[in-house]
Amino acid sequence: MMSFLTVDSVLKSYDIEGRRIEALRGVSLEIGENEFVTVVGRSGSGKTTLLRILASLEQPTAGVVRFRGRECSEENPLPAGMVFQEARLMPWLSALDNIIFACPPRERGEELRRAALRMIETV
């Protein structure tokens, strides 16, 4: 039986002021369909980094994320979203692009843009 979501040996590192910082090292887990999972840990333990990778806001430095057996990547993101603890806008995106950001890239066509523009006009 194929796992719903598999995280296999995921590593995420950052280069900060000439130093390599590992936010995640060798994270592996399997989540079954309809399974409820909670991620807990101390501040700075990598919880948000893992969630950002799962939401396709960042890519792992190494390792792989698979959804229903298919490898996730920038071109083929996990169909998931993320609700931030505090209200957030992506300051580098326009209001329109912030609205459609939650939609998978393949669904971000002209019809979606027109619908989002109608929402902007409404508010």
C-alpha cells in the first residue's frame, strides 16, 4: 500500500554570514490518508521549515517529499496550503497574486485571475 505522504531524508540548510546552518537534518516520516499528525518541538527545531517545504514555499536542500507516490518539486508541488499563525501577505506579490497564491500553479490560469479580480472589486 502506497503512503499518502512520505518525507524521506529531508535536509534543509541555509548559508548565513558564511556559516552553514542546518534547519532540518534527515527528517523522514510517512503519513497515511486520513491520518492526523501534529508536529511539536522547541523553538528553532525546524517545525516551520518542514511546513514551508510541505507547502512548497521552500525546496529541501536534499531528500524527497512524495505525495501518493509522486515526487514533489517546484514544478510539481504538493497540493497543500499553509495557514500562517499571524495574517501574512507576500510583500513581493501584488494583491491579485496574493489571492491566487493558494491555488496550485496549474490552476492559475486566466479564468482564476478574472475571478480574483472580481473579488478585489467586490471588497
